[in-house]
Amino acid sequence: MSDLNGASVYILGRFGGLSRHRIRGMLRGSAARLAPRLTGGVNLAVVGHSTANTLLSSSRVMDVMEAVPSGAELMSEVAFQRVLGLAPPLPDEPRTLSVDDMARLSGIEADLLFWLALYDVIEPVNDQYAWRDLVSAREVARLLDAGAGFVAIISAAVTLRRMGERLCEARLMVGPHGRILRAMDGEVLELDGQYALDLGDREIDIESLLMRAEEAEMEEDFDYAERLYRIALKLDPLNPLTAFNLGNAVDAQERKTEARHFWHLALEIDPWLPEACFNLALAAEEAKDYAGAVALYRRALAADGDYADAAYNLGMLLYEQERYAEALPMWERFIRLDPNAREAIIARRHAAECRLRARMAGAGRTA
């Protein structure tokens, strides 16, 4: 799928550093929409890297995969980011290997190659593979032979990808309990380069934890979502989206002050997280701190120029303060970003009034 024009998109899992709200805003320009559920109308299903740890080991993930409509396209997270313009294009390199070639030369069965492609371990184009895809597949085969589980290998590949590396570029080894570790200068390290720690027989899967928290939030089980987000934040205190989502779960339970604390925490971790700026702007409006709300809406738009809701709210706030010259570009931006929204009628009417008042003000100065 080269474009998303009119697509109904369902995302399985979550994207690191990219909220659903922001994805929804980015889809507006192509008249696409983000489907909340996997129904027959979905024609594009995107598999997020966050599901890697539950791949094949979770009946729920497999049930969802089987529920994908027969005519829908499956797409990997990175491929979807490329369509959105958030990831660089694939390198221009010869792709002369077929699926049969890959299976024969790597020793990896074709059905496993499908999963490797779905998690961006290998990146075929029209079912044709490059030499580096074969090298990655051979590394998967080596790790399988060394006793690593297929799920652990894909999870390691996803982690390395976030660090800008490919599976075949790191010197990997299989440690106790099938953990995949990195060998470097005679030392055994974690994938991120930290010294490996003995965690016993059980490790906590943060991505699965966050996935369950988001599902609970979507089902409006905010108390359970809060508990899961709190655990995840303790395990990974530098994840701004976890702090942001925890604030949302708390806010849904009418604990406004506590919610603002977590949104501020999200901004301390990532000063330009637009959704946190937006939520804090709403809170500032409720507290009648209009100057603070204006500053926060502007900050949200500085972080994400396509944030239609922030443009609309800022336009309305400036309009109500009779700052018509400042409100006009906000109305115009909102209309450009979301021309079919119900609020676009209000935006057009207020934009016309702002233009009229600007002309009247100009005529008064001339007189």
C-alpha cells in the first residue's frame, strides 16, 4: 500500500514514542481513519513492535491475527512509518532472492520468514529479498540452533532496531533461560550494552504490561489501567508516554491534581510531547489560567504543527479574548488540517468574523 487514501487502519499493539492520538492526526490528511476495533471494514492492519514479546506465546495475539479480514493488508510498524513519512525509505539495493531461496539458503521455514518480515527483522519488497535479509535470517537460524526461542530472537531484533542496529550486526549469544545477550570485548552484556544481571527464572515484560494497560484503558477499566501503568513507570521511569497515559487513567477517575502531576512528569522526560502540553492546556483553561493555556497550546503546536485540536482550542481561546488577529491563523490552520470536522463550520464562521474585524480595525487606523 503506497498511500493511505481512505484506509481504515487498525493497529495491533503500540508504537514506541508515537501515541494513537498523533497517528490519528497524521491520518487525517489522507482521509484515513484509525479503527478502534478489528472489524470487517478494516483494510489495513498494522502490527506494532510492542507485540513482539507476546508473539506466538499469546493466544490473544494469534486470535487477533486470525481475525484480520481476508481482504486486508498486513503491514509492519516500520513499513507503516515509511508511508507516514516518519522512517527513511529502504536502501536501493538488489533484491533477487525469492522466499524459496531464503528458506533454502538460511534454513528458516517460509512461515517463520513471514513473521520475521512482519517485525522488520527482514524487509522484502514484493516478496523479493536482499542479501542482508539473508544474513539476518542466517543469524536467526544460528540463534535458534544455540537454544534461543523464536519470540526472544524477534524481541532482541526489535530492541536492536530501536538502537539503530540490525540483528546481523551485533555479536549475540544465548545465555541462561534462553536470554539473548551481547558479547563485547570479552564481556557478556545486555543488548543495550549494560552488564548482564542475573534475573532468575522470570523477567517482567514491560511491553506486554503496557499493552494490557492500554487495553484496560480502552475498556474504561481505569483503576486496573492505572495499576499497570504505575508498575510500568517504576520499571521504565524514562518513558514519557507511560507517564502521560498514567495521567489520563488518573484523570478519568476525577483526580485532576494527580493527573496534572503525571502530565508534567511526561514533559520533564520529553519537553515537547504535544499530547501532554494539550492536556495541561485544558487543565489550565479549567483553572481559568488563560495565559498558561495559550502558552501550552502554542507549545503543543510547536511540537506538532498538525495538531488540529490544539489549533482549534487555541483559536477559540484567543477569539474569546478578542485577540482576533492572533486567532485568525489558528482558525485557518484548523480548517486546513481538518476541513471535514464538525467544528470546521464554527472555525470558518469565526475566521470570517476575524477577517472582518481586522479590516474594520485597519480602516479605523486609516481614518
